[in-house]
Amino acid sequence: MNIILNICRVTLEEGFMYAVLALGIYITYSILDFSDLSVDGTMPLGAIVTALLILRGVDPWLCLLISFAAGAIGGMITGLLHVKLHIRPLLCGILIYTGLLSINLVLLYLFNNGTTVASFFRLPTIFNSGLAALIPESIGGTHIRTLVVSGIMAILCKVLLDVYLKTKSGLLLRATGNNEKYVTLLAKDPGMSKILGLAIGNGFAALAGSVIAQSRGSADQQMGVGMVVMGLASVIVGLSLFRKLSKLQATTMVILGSIAYKAVLSIALALGLPTEYLKLLMAVLFVAALVLSGKKETHKRRAA
Amino acid sequence: MLDLQKIVKIFNEGTVDEAVLFDGFDFHVKQGEFVSVIGSNGSGKTTMLNLICGADAAQEGKILFRGQDITMLPEHKRAKFIGRVFQDPKAGTCAGLTILENMALADNKQKHFGLGFAINKKRTDHYRALLEQCEMGLENRLNVKVGSLSGGQRQALALVIANMTDIELLILDEHTAALDPKSSETMMYLTDKLIRQRGITTLMVTHNLRHAVEYGNRLVMMHEGNIVKDICGEQKQQAKVQDLLEIFNEISIENGNGV
Ligand SMILES: Nc1ncnc2c1ncn2[C@@H]1O[C@H](COP(=O)(O)OP(=O)(O)O)[C@@H](O)[C@H]1O
Ligand SMILES: [Mg+2]
């Protein structure tokens, strides 16, 4: 019984943390209609920036903002490559990801004495300092603080994103993904709107990196591997699985998608899947999600 | 108000597919004119409109707007004073956004798209009044996604949206061509009404010769990148569809493919 409870707790914790990343991918993939691969680089960038700053005594909550900004700069460059140099979206992402591989390592070499993992166990993080310290660490022997903090982070990001999408800037972003020509008719440069959207999306990815690093107490380049696949799968699973169920907001569906995705991984691991098969399972799940959502769409088209 | 001077437009320059469309093309539009543009397919009508809007660039020549050189001005900056409705009903609106959201965006044209809320409830009565002019019941469907409207409804919405802000030039490229005959008539009626209300200078490309004859105060016929007929005033009023058909035929005969 305790084991099952524990698995549920960890699934929810991770589901919430990776939901922040999925929200970022929701912006680039669903709203902006831009297949952005830079996330594999900006997510660990956020993690590493946070680790290095926490090691230097910077407030962990402030680290969230700084990591967001770092990711946003990465996303901005992806956008600039696409808009100004007319490089295809996929290639822009690969270029930024490849470039960030070096930048992340250089950051670690320069500021972490040449090691490739920045550890900060026992230092203050958003899970044990500030307001989080007011939350009881555990109830009835079950550790709940991480769950509460990560849940609050995911919901906070969702609400902020919902509000932003209702603003003029946010609505223009939705219009950009929908019909670039319309944005031009509105006397606005759709390119600028795309750059902004990519900045926000990668900001969220780096923010997720920061949160995840703080929960682990360490950061490294490896964290980024497979993030695009995981985030995209969460978005697609969320949007296709929960659309029929009720009139949920898309951002809520993305969070639920992330939790559902993590749940499948947890179950597979609990059933004895060796961890080296994890990434393979992630890829398979992604294909399953695509097929699932594809079927729904053809149904819709037939009905229309 | 609009001046195209010595425009040279070559497609696929420097390749085997090189095609010279305009070679020293001149065109002048006066304030308040409503110009109907006709001409066979490939005569350069759309390209001319693209050059005016900045969606395409010419190799040589100048474009002046109210005496100012706008040749190098990017498309989105020209959109501040130019409104456009395309042939494709999908082009002039956002399918995934509601009518209200589309109009709220258009309402903010010329202004900054910042962090204020996009939808101002106080403006909805104004939007409804604008939509009532279409006589399609759109005013009662503000929260419907534009993608679920018919082509005619979308095109009417696109036209209303193009006219929401103070544009100085309206560009219509076969904007009724994709519609069924009845919607096409409704659309022309609405177009004429909006243009008269605001006295806005208009360029309208059409394949419907009757529309070209009945509407507007100037008629231009293009052929292979040249203006072959340009009438206004009394002459335009007396023009008949039959006369235009005859000119079309003459041109075809000159080109050795007479009927
Ligand atoms: N992007 C393009 N590339 C090559 N040729 C083009 C392009 N756009 C237009 N043309 C050519 O220019 C000519 C005029 O086209 P267009 O302006 O679309 O004519 P219209 O709108 O009068 O039918 C045609 O012969 C067409 O083949
Ligand atoms: Mg054309």
C-alpha cells in the first residue's frame, strides 16, 4: 500500500514539474504552430544556471526568474534565426540545441570547477526555503512538501499563461499561429510575434529546468535529453485525451496530459521495466499519442 | 494619391524561366476613386496589387503614396493605411479565433499590442452595429469561431474588419470570386455601401464584367502587364458589358488565338 502511495506521489510531483515544460511546448507547438526543438537545450540551461547561482548563494526563488530569462534569450535566438535568416523551424531548434550543448558545458567548466554535474544538496531551494518552509514537510509519514510546491508552480504558470493569452499581446500570438497574413493586415510584423512566442515558450522550459534541478539538488546537461518528445507527448496526450471529457481549458489539459504521461512511465517502471528502456518507451508513447490524436482528427473531419 | 512609376517586375530573374511582366509600368490613382480592374488571367492584376501592398517587390521603379516614397516600406507598415481583402475567404480572418476576438484585434490596429486585456466589453455594441450592415445575422454570433462560418460570411467579416480602422486605400482582389452567385451579389452590395459611406479610395480586381461596369467610377483593363483601356467619368458610366467583351476578343485575335 505504502509503495503504491509513494508511486502516486512521485508521479504527481514529476507530472507537475514537467507540466511547466509542457506548457512551454504548448505555446510554441499548439499556439504558434512552430515545431521547436531548442527545448532540449534551454531546459538544462535553466537547470544549470539555477544550480550555479544557488551555489553562489542567490535566492532560489530569484533563480526561477533568472532561469526563465536565460531560456527566453535562447528562444529569442531560435526565433531570430527563423525570422531574420529564414532558416526552417526544425533546423533552428537543432542549431540552438547544438549550440547550447557547448554553452551549458562551458558554464559548468567555468563556474563549477570543471565538473559536468553541479550539485547543491542541502542548500536552500524553493522546496525548503522561504514560503515553502511554512508547508509541513510530511503528513502521516508521507512527504508532501515537494508535491505542494510543484503543484503550486504548475498552477501558477497555467494561470499566468491563461491571463497572458487574454491580453492584446497574447491574442496577437494566437493570431500569429493561426494566420500570419492576418497579423500583417493588422499592421504588425508576424516575425516579432513569433520571436516573442518562442522566447516565452523556452522561458517556461528553462523555468521547468530550474524547478526540476532544485527538486533534485543537482543539474547537468543530460537532463535535457528527450525533453521535446516528453513535452510534446504531454501536450498531445492532454489535448486529445481530455478534449472529449469536458470543457477544460487547454492549459489544464496540458497539465493533466503531463501527469498522465508520467503515470504511464511510473507504471512501466513499477512493473519492472529496466530504466535503460525508458527513453524508448517515451518515444513509443509519443507515437501512440500522435496516432491517437490523428484518429480523433480524421473522425472530426468526417463529421464536419 | 497612389503613383506607380516605371515599374519593372521580372519573375525568376536570371533563370531559364525568366518572365518579364511589367516593363516600365505606370499607374496613377486619384483620391476618392473607385477603380474596377479587369483583365485576362496572368495579365498582372494580382502582382500589381502585391506591389502596392508590399507583399512583392519590383526590380525597378517607384511607388509613391500621398507623395511619399513607400517603395522600400515593408508590407506590415503599409497595412497601417492600406486595407486588403483577398480572393481566399480564409486569408482575411483567423479561423481559430472567435468573431469577437478577430474584431478586437482589428480594433487595436494602429495601436500597441501590450498587456492590457484584448477584449473590451464596452466595444461589443459597436462591433454588433458594424456586423449588422452585412445583414447575415453575424451580430448574434460574436462568440462563434470564424472557422465555422461560410465563405460568404467570412468574406463579409473580412471586409468589415478591413474597414474598421482609418485606412486610406482599400484593395480587393477578386474578393467575390470564391462565393456563390447570391453571396457574391450580397458582397458587392456591402462593398459598395462601405466604400460610399467612407469615400475610401478603392482598387477592385474582378472577373465579373457586370460588377466592373456597375460599380466604381473608373475602369481599367490590363493585358500582359499593360493597361489597354482606362476610362472614367461619363465614359465609364456608359460602358457596357458587351463593349468590354468585344475588347477582350480583339486582344485575343491580335494574339493569334481568336475565337
Ligand atoms: N511568384 C511567381 N513566380 C513566377 N511567375 C509569377 C509569379 N507570380 C505571378 N507570376 C506570373 O506573372 C503573371 C501575372 O500573374 P498575376 O499577377 O497573378 O495575374 P492575374 O492576377 O492578372 O491573373 C503570370 O504570367 C504569372 O505566371
Ligand atoms: Mg489574380
